[in-house]
Amino acid sequence: MSRVAYVNGRYLPHGRARVHIDDRAHNFADGVYEVILAVDGRMVDEEGHMVRLARSLRELDMPAPMSDRALRHIMHQTIARNRVKDGMVYLQVNRGTAPRNHVYDDGLTPTVVCTARSVALPRDADAAPGVKVVTRPDNRWERVDIKTVSLLPNALAKTAAAREGAYEAWLVDDGGFVTECSSSNAWIVDRDGRVVTRPLGVDILPGVTRDRVIALARKNGIAVVERPFSVGEALNAREAFLTSTTSFVKPVTQIDDTTIGNGHPGATTRALLSAYLDFTRRASVADAA
Ligand code: PMP
């Protein structure tokens, strides 16, 4: 079946979906986005993503393109029209189209794009393989808490990682502390079995999966500490993993040239992946009820 994309009020064949060359996202990366997991055709953590989208728009002085309800309707429609059961829905809102000028006018008509695609979900937490990551300097701007399409440093870092045979790049600040990854949040399990991840701030994206995993960990009696951790600490950690909408909870078994733990996905990581997968299935059932 051919894919369908929503662009500014119309559902078009994916290959013919276009935005204008004067769209400010093209010239200035002046747009924000969300990627939401779909399970059995229903969005997971829809609320968290909508709250983050509203925040991104607000922080960039962009008006909401339409009501929340209308945006959700477009995403549901895009999922349904693409016959996605398990997969992802992508929503992008740009400030609008205007002759190229750094200064933007208020009152531009926002560009809204939505796509969806199927992705196989992992079924078995215990079968999830560990991945290698490499560390790279975090050279992004100072407001990476806003989910903008300005992702060039992220793309360069992740491509460099891929060329080294790694799954992700772990980004490191000037003090030697891990901020997050190029497209996911970074975590370790310390020597006392506590799960550690960097606290929210302007220097990381507030991952919706991060929030969910913190809640699931606490519910399962796993202690969570939100504090910065250094590369050195990560290399000596019991376990490491990363989280995102598209990576779920992904065990990390190698950082640069160092093997983490015994080189296999750790028990805490597997427990969190299992809890997260259960949650996504339950969320889609609860939604249907
Ligand atoms: N950090 C960055 C830089 C990201 O791009 C992403 C994925 N969009 C995340 C973290 C994880 O966010 P989420 O769990 O909401 O997908």
C-alpha cells in the first residue's frame, strides 16, 4: 500500500507531499516536531507528547496551528490511512512560509505535516541485544530542551557513530558529563543498583520515554536518581542503556572501547524494557476500552 502524508489540510501520496522553499523550516530550521509510538493503531503517551509540543511552540513564540483536538485527529487519521498498527507517527509544525528574512512576522500561517509508518516492536525483553555507543562532544545550542528540527549536530554525531559501527553517539559536555544521546536519553545503573539519568534542564530533551521509564522503575521498586554522570562513571557502571520513542529501552553493552558490565544486557535494563513493553501494550488496550 502506498504511504499517505498530511500537509496543510490535505492527505497526499507520500511521494508528492511538499512544503514551499520559503518555508521557514527550510531556511532557518524554524519548526518543532514530535515522534509518537503507535501500538495496535493507538498512540502511546499521547498526552505527554502533546504537552511537550505545546511547550516547544510556546518557548519559540509560535502560535498553536490549530486546537489540540484537531492535531490529534490528524495524527489518528494519518495512522489509520497508512494502516499502521505498530509504528510511529511524526508531526511537524513550522512557523510558516514567508520570503527569506531572519526576522519573522507574527501571524504567519503555520505549516503542519504528519506522516506515519509501521515498525516492528520488540516482543521479548530478554532477547534484546546490547548495542555499542561512542562518545562525542555535545556541540549543540543551549536550548536543546526544545524539540526543534534543528538537528544538524545530532545528525553529524549519529552518522559519525554509525561509521564506527555504533548505534548511538553519547554526547558529553565540557565537564566530561554525559548530557544525552543524539536522539535518545542516556542512563546508567550504578554500583548500588540505582538507575541514574541526567536531570531535566535546558541541556537535554525531556524525553517522554524517559519520564515513563522513571515512573515504571519507581513502581517496580527500582531507585532512580536524577543527577549528571561522567563518562568515567559510565565506563565503570554495572549497566547502561538509552531510551526513546523509537529505541524503547535499549541495552548499551559497549561505550567506545570499553565493555560495560559483563558485556550482556543487564537485569535492571531488561526489567525496565519488559515493564515498558507491557506498558505500551496496556496503554493501547486501555485506550480502546
Ligand atoms: N533526546 C533527543 C536529542 C531526542 O531526539 C530524543 C528523541 N526524540 C530523545 C532524547 C528521546 O525522546 P522521546 O523519549 O520523547 O522519544
